[in-house]
Amino acid sequence: MKFVYVLTTDFNNYLAEQCYLSQFSLLKFNKDAQIITITDQDTYSKLNSIPVKLIKKTSNIVKFDCPSTMSMKERSRYLKLQMRNIVDGDFLYVDSDTIICDNLLSVFETSSSISQVEDLHIPYIENKFLQNNTIPKIKKANLTFSPVNYFNGGIIFSKDNKESRDFFNLALQTWLNYESNDFCIDQVAFNYANHKMDNFITPLDGIWNCQITENGIKYLANAKIIHYFATTNNSAFLLAHSDILNEIRINNGITEKIEDMIENAKSQFSDKAIVLSDTNRIAVYNSKLFALSLTLYKKARLLFNVINNFLKLLYK
């Protein structure tokens, strides 16, 4: 079983530790996994740094040169789109902001060339972030498409065949053509390739990429992979916190506490995490009023606090 990760970093972050945490969890439930980490030339040149030494414990590191003009973020996208040209054999690509919760052997038994999970576990037409943010930018660049499904790029199963390689190459070329727009992330490129190849991607069950930020709760109990979307101390998912990654850095590895958290990953949520348990709450959450409140909280905290304190007095 081959598993592929991509790592590009200048080490002013916790990306290496994040990648190591995911790979450690993968090996915990998949002892025979062959993990390949693809890096750019600059990351590879620092193989003896402490963060990358961690990755050397869990995977084979492969260097693939990127254009020197590319930023670290662009290199990460470029390598992800190139990985079918770098790695031979069937593989499962795994984003670093993930925790593996189970054995993954059965995904390699699928007969489809490319398999992915729907983005946010909802139909394309109901994906508000996509409709309000991504699609307008795509249309502005004249890269229009209306997919039947819109797939998340965090987990990708790929057979090693001509169709799969054609798919990756089309996505790569799309990204190279629109890279300068600074919005054509690899996920857009993969979905555009899927559109051009007549809905080539086969949907995977949500348990293979349980995206816990939005609609993934119904897949959590049976999740094979938890996808928590980057590292932030604001996350309700405790293994997403930078404190955890800093603990890995300080100890040069996984501590007993973190290993226990991995073993019980499906319950690693803050005491303040809530489930919207009725349709009224869900309607408010999906409203423009809630979106406005969230924007104020993030970008105009003082104004938010003034309004909120006034409402507290009004509704004692």
C-alpha cells in the first residue's frame, strides 16, 4: 500500500510536525504502509533539520525540483498535481491536516481510476463557500464549469493507468495556465479536469475524508480519515491545535499523551464544541445574519462586542 504526502516548508511553521502527526497515525493502524513524502529542492536541502528528521522516521522522502520563482504554497500545489508523474503504482494521496483512524487497505480494492469524497459532504449547488467565493473567481478568469459533484482534494485515490495519468496532467496544465490568478488552487484544477473528462472521478464514501468543519459529523463514528483543515487553536478538534505540534517539536516525536489522543481521535473535541440539534438553530447558522455576525467578530471585534453587550442589556 502506497501513501503519498506533499511537504514544502521554510520551517517558520508547523507543517513538518503536522505531516509527521498524520503519518504516525497512519502507521499506527497500517503497519505495512509505504509512505512517500514528496518535497521541493529547498525543503529537501534541510533534511537534517529537526522537523524534517521526524518525517524521515516515517517515510521515504523524494525530491522533485520546482521552478525557483514559485512560492512555498505554489510549490505545494505544483507537487500535488505532479505526483502521478513522480510515483509509480496505485496510491492514496493524503493531506497533512489529517488523522488516520483505521486500516485503509480496502480503498486499494476499488476499481475506479480516481476516487475522492465530495467537498464538505454536500452537493455542488449547496456548497455556499464554493458558490459565493470560488465560482465567481473562476468565472472572472473565463474558466467556467458546472460540475455534477465538486470533490475535496484532501484524499485522492489513484490507480496507475493511462486514464489516471491523463487526468493528473490535465489538472496540472489547467493550474499552470491559471496559476497567476492566485485562486486556481489544486482542488479547482482537479475538479475542472473532472468536468472536462465527463465526470471522471468516482465518489468515495464520506468516511474516507470526514471533513469535520462542516457536515462531516454523520461520518465521524465510522471515519477512516479525519480531515480537520489546517492547524489553529480556534479549532474544536484538539489534535488540530498548534500546542500539540509544538509538543511534538519540543519532544522530537510523539508523546504518550498525543499517542493516546490519536488512538481516541474521534472523541478529541473541545468541551465547548456543540451540535446544532434542531432546525431552528441550523436555519440561523445558515443565515446571512449569522454570516454578518461572524464577519464582525473576526474583523471588527470592538464593534461586535459593543453590539453584543447592548443586546445582553436588552435581553436580560
